Amino acid sequence: MADIEQYYMKPGSCFWVAVLDGNVVGIVAARAHAADNTVELLRMSVDSRFRGRGIAKALGRKVLEFALAHDYSAVVLGTTAVKAAAHKLYESLGFRHMGSSDRHVMPGMTLSLAERLFFQVRYHRYRLQLREE
């Protein structure tokens, strides 16, 4: 997030901001992966005071529209979300759960003994196939 232009404003990628009454209430990004013709949904977040209003679903649909317009074969995402609502949102958008792992390493983690014992993060992978390659 330190440099939105460098990471998300390249050809095939984008960054959107949801604004309500002049306030930023949500964000989402899409980053292209040319090697497999997919686009990755990243950074989806909605201010907790504005959840339940369909903002996240609208942001997710924006990424799907972008992927279709740019002829990507699939949209992928990875998440460490623990709230069931986040997973329900992805599935309501058409994503299919592709698996999870308890061995995910968050940025800044050292995998020390204490982290391995007390701080496990489950990482979930989702995919929405738009067309066959």
C-alpha cells in the first residue's frame, strides 16, 4: 500500500476507492498475472462502520467486470480472513474455495518457536474461472 501507482496502476491492474458522502469507505485492487492470464483480487476492505451495505460486493463486482473487460481467464484471491462473512462474500460472487494452508507466513514473521506455537494463520485460496484457456 506504500506505492499504489507502482503496484496497481500498471497495464492490466487497477485500484478502486468506494466513496460515500465524500468519505472513503472501501478499497479494492486488481493485479495482473500475465504468466497464467489471471488477475488477483487484492486489498478488499470496507470501513467497519459501513459494512452490510453491499459495498464489498460492489467492489468485488468491479474487479470481475475489469477481468472480463481485459479478457482474463480467471480471478484469484488469497485471504487470511477469519470472519465467515468474508468467505460467504467471495462465494456469493462466484468464487470457489480451492483449499487452505496453516503454514502461511505473514510479512514480518520469523517463524520463531513462539510464533509457530501461538500464531498460526490459515490462508485460503479462491478462484473464479471466467473462461477456459
